[in-house]
Amino acid sequence: MQIATPLNSPVQKDFGQSVVFQKSAHLKKENTPKSQSFRIYRVRDCIQKTLTEWSSKISQDQNQETLEVLECSVAQAIEKINPEERDELKVSAKLFIVGSNSSSIRDAVDLACSALGVAQLDSVIISPPPVEDGTNLSLEYLQPYWKELENLVQNKKIVAIGASDLDKTLLEQLYLWAQVKPSSNQVNLASCCVMPPDLTAFAKEFDIQLLTHNDPKELLCEASFQEVLQESIQNMKANNWIPLWLLRYSVIVKSRGIIKSKGYIIQAKRNAS
């Protein structure tokens, strides 16, 4: 069974195995551990409020059936883009892969396009699952995720693709290997107060945009997600639910550089008990 219960409005059509919620569009950007902790708190808080609202709107029988799919949406977070305004807007996303399945990328992009009412996203930055402690991020680790992004570019679902937290060596390896070249690379200034000169020089030479971010290495872990489920929904067997990915999107008015809308989409699956 699939359930979609938008906030303060009648039931709408569902968008798959997902939780959709709204996030404040005006947050002060700080590259500090404190601001990273706040981002984690903000994600948890948004999920919890959305799930609490959803569970209060359904019957207890429905609640206990929960189901092969957990579906919850916030109407304000899924404002579809007017086709007449599409050319005036830039729709970008950063995709955090929680599980290790690279095929989740297509699901995330398809769901975001469906929720926002667009045919394609203008840019997607990928943040693959964190590597194990003591292991360095490598090109081999990135390749399956990048290939999925390339397929989506070739199928005209994404215009431009970017990476996150690559140093100069790894960015160069990715650039030389990839068929669709990275258009951007995000750098976390919490661990790097000044942009490395070698990275800056390489990016300038090959026209790669360098961006900064203050996302933690793990924005939403399995344990945190399950804890929020347990707190938000009565009689929920939270241990059976595994988050697959989290996508943060923003819709920006090109001519003015202001954010029109911003939010998250999450997909989780229920393991057979």
C-alpha cells in the first residue's frame, strides 16, 4: 500500500517510496562543526515533523499496516514549476547516497523531476556514501555513481553534473576518465580554510566551477533515520526501514539570484521482517 498525506490539504497522488518535506530557504551559511550539527538537526527535525503530521492523519489500522512503502509529503515543499516560468528558473540538486546502490541515482532524479513538474534538472552534484575509516576516496569507488549520472545526462534528465569533496588529484582522474566531464566540484571549507592553489588552477584551466559547502560527511545515517521513525510513528518497526538516499533541491530565479523554493526528498525501503 502507498500513502501520501500532504500537510494541511487533501490526499494527493503519491510519488513512490519517499518522504518529502520542506526546509527553510534562509539559513546562514557557516563552515563550522556547529553549523554542520545544525544541518543534521534540521534534517531530523523536518523528517520528524512531517512523519508526525502524516501519522496523525491516518487511522490506526492503516498505521499498523505500514506497509511495503512509507509515503509522506508536505504540500508546500512540492510546488510544481509553471512550464511558462521554466526557462527563468534553475533547478539544482545535491544527492546524498546513503546506501551503496548506484542505481538509486535514477530513482532520485526521476522522483525529483516528478515532484517539481519538470522534465530535467539543470544540475546535480553527487555525494557518494562515506568510505570506511582509513580508506581514501578513489576513482574506482566513484565510477559506478558517475556512470549513472552520465546516463541521465545522455537521456536528457540532467544538464550538468558535479562532484563533491574531490582534491586536485582525484578531480583530474575523474575528468580524464569521464565521458561527461564534471562541471563543478564542491569543497568543504570546514576542513580546508583556503581553497588549495593546485585545485584552483586545475579547475580554472578546465572550466570547472569550484563551490563551497558545509555539509557533514554523513547528513543522514541509518540509525538516526530509524530513531526519528520510532519517535514519530506509533507501533512502527523502525529497524526494518533503511534510508537509501537524500536529495536536496533548490529552485533559483536566474535573473535575480534568489531562491524560489528549497527542500529535501528522501527514499527509504522496508526490509522483509
